[in-house]
Amino acid sequence: MSILLAVFLGVVVIILAILAIYHSNLKVAIIATGVVGLFSSIIYLLLSAPDVAMTEASIGSGLTTIIFFYVLNKIRKSNG
């Protein structure tokens, strides 16, 4: 059961990564990147690596997404 869930989440991560690369709206791309990090942390948890899962969840999906939105907001304010 956990193997099927890991494979399913892996496919979803690949689809979301492609969405993040090719989507023209930057907000959607940033959210897709954050969800990729969140689903990756679930995969790490299923593979019995809780320390890596916690690091990926906190930094990969949490902090990085917040920094991306902060920088996007700064860029838009400086352009006009």
C-alpha cells in the first residue's frame, strides 16, 4: 500500500514540477513549487526518513515559498 502511495505521489510531484516550470503565472508556479516540496516530504516520510521529511517540509515547502513570494512582491513594487 505504501509503495503505491509513494509512486502516486512521485507522479504528482513530477506533474507539479512540470507545471511550475511551464506556467506563465508566477504565483501558480510558486505554489506548485511549494506543493512539490510538501509532497516530497511525505514521500521521505513513507521511505522512513523522518529527519529529511521534516527538513524538506520546513525549508523546502515552507520557508522557500515564503521567500519566493516576498521577492516577487519586492520586484513588483520596484517596477512601478
